[in-house]
Amino acid sequence: MLATLVLHPNVPVSVDVLAEVLWPQSQPRSASANIRTYVHSLRRGGLADRIESRPAGYVLHAEPHEIDATRFELVAQRARAALNDGDPATALALYDEAGGLWRGTVLEDLPPCHVWAASAARLSEMRSLVREHRIDALIQLGRSGEAVIELRGLLAEQPIREALWEKLVDALAAAGRTGEALQACFDAENVLLEELGTSPGEGLRKARARLLGAEPAEEPDPFPVRQLPLDLPDFTGRRGTVDELTTLLRGNGRAVAVLSGPPGVGKTSLAVRVVHQLSPVFPDGQLYLDLRGTSARPRQAGELLPEVLRSLGIPDASMPPTLAERSALLRSQLARRRLCLVLDDAANAAQVRPLLPGAGRSAVLITSRVRLPELVGAASISVDVLPETEATALLTELVGERRVRAEPDTAAEILRGCGYLPLAVRVVGAKLAQRPAWRLRVLADRLRDERRRLRELEVGDLAVRASVALSYDRLDPDAARAFRGLGLLGATRFPAWVVAALLGREYADDVLDQLVDVHLVELTSSDENGQARYRLHDLLRVFATDRGHAEDTGADRRSALRRVIEGYLDLAGTAAERIPIHFFGTHDVRTDGWRVRQPESLVADPTAWFEAERITATTLVELAARWELDDLAWRLATAFIPFFDLRGHQDDWERTHVIALAAARRRGCPRGQAIVQRNLGQVQLYRDAYPEALAAFEESRMLFEREGDRRGVAIGHSGLGTVHRILGDNDSALEHCERALRLFGEVGDRHGQAVATIALGSVRLSSGDLAEAERCFAEARSLSVAIGDRHREAHALMRMALVRQAHGELSTARDLITTSIAIFDDLGDHHCVGYANQRLGEVCLDSGDLAHARLLLVNSVRMHRRNGDRRSEAEVSELLGRLHQTLGENERSHGYFTRARALRAELPA
């Protein structure tokens, strides 16, 4: 711990860092307390006034002359200054003083630790330089013999340090030992060749030439190298990425960055723009290599290295024979230069690894359609499509501000058709620029048809289809088939298991990983259930669909889509079983088809799963019907009903069930029609469309009756009873509710009995028979408690509160409603919480708690308006009219009463 504080004098060191030093493998729970104890011991040992506690750690206060490492650096700086000023004697004395501060290696009695590894390496390198510069002082003083002895010892420790060999040759030559100096040259060549596979550098070659009495031939200086392609004059946007790359590449050390992204996203243009801007930072120039990674034959390092080395001035005669030797020579060249290499269109990490610098201040910027995580130490930056504002700016730059301003909505439509992909925007920009008489609407209309969109996105040698094909053609067969299958799903975000379904495999994570790595599939986010979600860019989806039409049979595509929908049906059934509310209705999720492996883990939170998959499921219902998978269309629609009902997604409910009813009729499935009609009746009931609800419930009841499904018949009677009660036909309502109760009892459905008993009590309440209504509600509550149906229990409590409210027992009514709200909230039924809040608001109004009533009723009216429940909105508007009337706010009161009358006038009689 003391070593860490000493290495960072006068700087706060956090407790976390100290804990990592002391316990690198596993920290004890008492780490902070132990550190305080150690600090206390250090203070008692004589550092009481030196170690200061800070909120997040500790500081060791020390003067520069009190720490050996700091003294060493200061003395070494003075020695270097003396040597540069031509005073080798003073320099030698100071170098000896600096060297005398060392006892072994840095912190040699302590185990290695990454926390101080950088500091230790820096001090060790400075020590090596001090020893080398001390030798320079000895040579300048004419003490070459001593210098030779020192150099032999240093080379035993660091045999591949070329500067030491050069000094040894010079020292031996200065001592008149020319033969030994030549032997040292040969020894250096052998060591460098054996250890690094490279030849001596310029310094050693010149030293050898001097020994032989000749200077090496001068070759033209190739630097600075300028190989970058043209920087696009209309390059637009990417400010954040440009700044990130600029900061990374202009650092003082070796820097490697990888730009990866989908085809046509502008990786090369971005790389060229950044390196052009950094031209002053790299005085030795910029190298550019097209690796042709997406071609049928990517270039290999064996043919790339000679090209690079020639650019750096290495003649063919000096070119080492092997790949390893050439790679080592390139590293040696780059280490002494400040260059930036652009390696464009890399196929994989193996292709670029031999081209990377090992040390020094050169930088490398790689572009690739493939992620290259194997390049350890490289910064990875993903390039995505342009934001809408930047895409608009690019289109404006290409076609002119006047045309974009004249048709801004059409320009936005064109950019949506391009998916904001820079290549696509450039294509449409070039096409429009060549056709100045065209209105933007002409091209927008052409792009609207997905079947011809890729044909429109071609001009000259710019073509989106051709660009994507380069990536697609490199996929293995399974990945290509999965990619084509994903095009079937439309513009949806899908979970990982969908790829396995498309391929008919148990697992396909390897295939999905490949598609993500080559940027043909995008990882977008995690859904509400914690599962990763993926998507295809719109143009990639169009390409996938196009290739599917060309390469797969209609039967193959239909089978792939069937497996995906079967997987969703399987998961929906598992999730529905886990929803904490017993669904009053019927759905059929049975399937003998493809099933998801370990579905329980995917639907651990069933409500979150339904929420995550709601949009995808509604799309799949439409796709199933379009592909004549009618059995799956109606089953999937009805499988989502428990969730649609729970969360009040009535638009999705109605839209999917209209499709489902047509599918069940085409399929000739009476049971499917019965289930769908019952669900349609329920959503029409919620939307106050009572004639439609009656017709749907009656059709459902009749179909169930023909199928011999008495439980289904009972459910139909329940729906009919509710509609008749709302319409004021209590006699008919009573008849249907009694039939439903009897049938539920005959089939042993106790949950259904609880529902029918509550419905029967509601009819009695509507008829004014409070005693019989209360009996029904109490019976329903007892039954619900007995079978563990908390949802029905809450409904029974709500109805019991209405009876108490009718008796004027407002406090009891309020308690009952509050209890029911707590149950609904615990079950996650936000829909019923909203209706319960309406009832509570009415009770608060009747009891004079106007502030609470106002809050509850305003929230309720918003919910009813959002759900399209006009009857309930009319009821709450009337209550708000009463409230404001009580407050003396007659104008607002009148407004609410008027709104209530208007809503009631819209309702069926």
C-alpha cells in the first residue's frame, strides 16, 4: 500500500485502487476497515503528518527530494542537459549519482501489480536511457574501454536493443579495436535476425560502412508519403465520430482503431476525411491500402507488405524473404516514424495483424464490414446510418437547397426510403442532380414500391444492391438462408430464437453472431424482459426479400414463417399461463409444430414478454393471413387476448381479430370462429358498440353450442347478459346470467361461476334489488377466495362497495374500493385500477372529499378518452360537472355536463 502511495505522491489514491493492490484476486468484506488499520500503522511508524485522509482515499505528502524515483528523474534531466551542453564530465558525475539511487529493479520485493505496472515500466525505461547516455559521456571523455565493458553488460540484459549495438561498434572503433567492431556488427545482425527476423537499421548500417571506409549509398527520401484518396468535398455530418477518432489517433502513442458498419454506411469516406484532417499530426505522411476484404479474393499480407515497404523506401534488394521478416521490418520502420495507415475494407483480423505497428507513434485506421474483436488493444467504433438531420443536409448538398425547400415533406419521404443510408442518399442525390427538371415527388413515388426500390437506388457505379451483395455473398449457407428468412418478417424487431426457427434448428446463436458481426443484422436494444432485440435495416430487408424470391421456393419460405409463428404461439401460451390473472375466455395455443427451447426462461416475466412482443405479434398475425397460414393467424391473435385485456390494447385487439375471424372462416374452423367472435364481442362492448357486441356474442354462443362446448356457451351467455344489462334490459340480462351460472356449474368451472355470480349481482343491483345483489357479491367473493382468484375477489369487492354506497355507507364503500384497488395494482391490472379509481372518485365526491375526488376523476376521464370508452367518459364527465357545481364553478360545471350529454347521445339506445 505504501508503494502505491509513494508512486503517486501528493495525489489522492482511492480506496478502490488500494484494495485492488492489496487483494488482487478477491477482496474481503472488511477491505475498507483493513485499509484504515494499515494507514493507522503507517502513521504510527513515522508518517503521521504525511498521510492525509480524503473522502475517497488517501494522499501521501512528500517533497521531490524525499522520493528516490523523483530525485532520479530530476538528476537524470540535469545530466542530459550537461551532456547536450558539451560537458560530459559533469554529465557523467550526475549519471553516476542517478544510478546510485537504484537498488535492484523497481519494487522488486513486491509481487507485480497492474496498478503500478505503467509507472514501473516507465522508470525502468528511463534507467536504461540513463545507462546508455552515461556510456555516451564515457566515449566523449575518451574512456572507450570502460564504455565497452558497460555495453557488454547492458547487451547481455537487452540483446535486441539496436542502439546499444551501435554504441558498442562506435566505442570499439574509438578504442582502435576495428576487428572487434566489425564482429559486433555481425553479432548484431545475427541476433536481430534470430530474435526478430529483421535486418539492422540505418544507424548500424552506417556504423558498419564507416568501419569499411565507405558511406552507404544515399537513397531518395520517400517521406512524407501521401497516398490518401480524394476527400469528398460534400462530406456531411459524423461530427461526434470524427472528434472521437481525431482524439484517438492524434495521441502520442501507438493507436489502432477499427471502423465497422453495414455496407454503404460511409466507413471509407469517414476514414479518409479524418486522416486528411490529421495530416499535420503525421509529418511522415499517410499510407492507404485497399485490402479488398469483400472481394472474391481478399488481398493477403504476403502481397501487401512489399507494397507498404516499398512506399517506405525499402528497395526490393533489401526486402526480407519471409512474411515474418517483412512484418518485423515494417514494425521497425513504423516505430521510428510518425505515420498513419488506412487499411480499407479488411476481411478479418488475420489479414491486418502483420501490418500493425508494434511500438512508436504511428497510427492505424481500419475499415471493415466485420467486427474485429480479435485485435486486442484496438478501439472499435461502429458506424451507423445518418441521423435524419445529417441525411437531410447531405441530400441538400447534393441536389441544392432550393429543391429541398420546395418539397420538404417529399425530401423526408425519400430519405426514409433510403433508410438514411449514406450510399443510398448519394445515389438519389446523383440521380436527381442529373435530372434537374424532375420534381422530388417523381423519385419518392418510385421508391415507395419495395419491389423496385433497389433498382431505383442505382446510378453509374453506385448501387446499394451491389454493395450489399458483396457482404451477402461471403455468408455461409445457413447464415445466408437465415438472412433471407428474416426478410419475411417485415420491419420488426425480433429476439434471437427467431433465427433458430427460420432454420428449423434447436439453436442458431452462431448464425446470428455471424450476421451481427458482418453488420447485416443490427443489435438494437434489450426489451422489457431483458432479451436482446435485433432488426434488419430497411434496405437490407428489401435485399433479403429480393434474394428470398430468387433463391428459395414459396414452400420453403412458408415453412420458415410457420416455424417462427409456431414459436410465438408456444411462448404466448406459456406466458398466458403465468399471468397472475385468470383469463375469462378461451384461446387455443396448442401446436405440434416448432417449439422454442426453454421457453420458461424467456417468459419469466410474462407481462413484460407480452409487452415486448406486442407489435411483432400483430405484424405476424397479418403475415400469417397473407401467407394463408390461417390456423396460426387466428390462434396467435387469440393467444394475446389475456394481455390485450389486461393492458387495454383495444386497437391491437380489434385489428388482429378482424384478420383472425376472416382466417378462421377461410380455414372452416367453427371453434376458431367462436373464440374470435367472443373476443370481438368483448372489445365492442368496451367501445360501447352494443349492437355489434350483441351480434358477436350471439354468433359465438351459437358456434360453441354447435361444437358441444358448454363452457364456451356459458361465456357467450355472460357477454350477452352484460350487454343487455347496460342497455337496460334487465330481464334478458338476468336470463343470460342464470344460464351462464348453471352451465359453469355443470362443467365444474368455478372461476366461471364467480364471474357469472358477479354478473348476476350486477343485474340485481341495476334492478334495485340491493339485498339480492349484495348476497350475490358476497357469494362471489367467498368463492373467489376459496379458489384463489384474487382478480374476481377484487371485482366482487368493487360491487359490494356500490351496494354500500347506495345505502349511504360511504366510509365502508371507500374501504372496499381501496382494497380492490390494492389487489388490481398488485396483479398489474392497470385497466381495472382506472375503473376502480372512478368509483373511488365518486365516493369521495359524495363524502365531500372534493380535492381527492377531482384528482381521481380527472385521471379517469383521461383514461376513458384514451380507450374510447364513451359510456364511462360520460359518467365521469357528469361526476366532474357535479363536483365543479359544488365548488361554485358554474362555467366548468356546464362544460362537463354538456360533454356528458353529447357522449350519451352518441351511444346506442
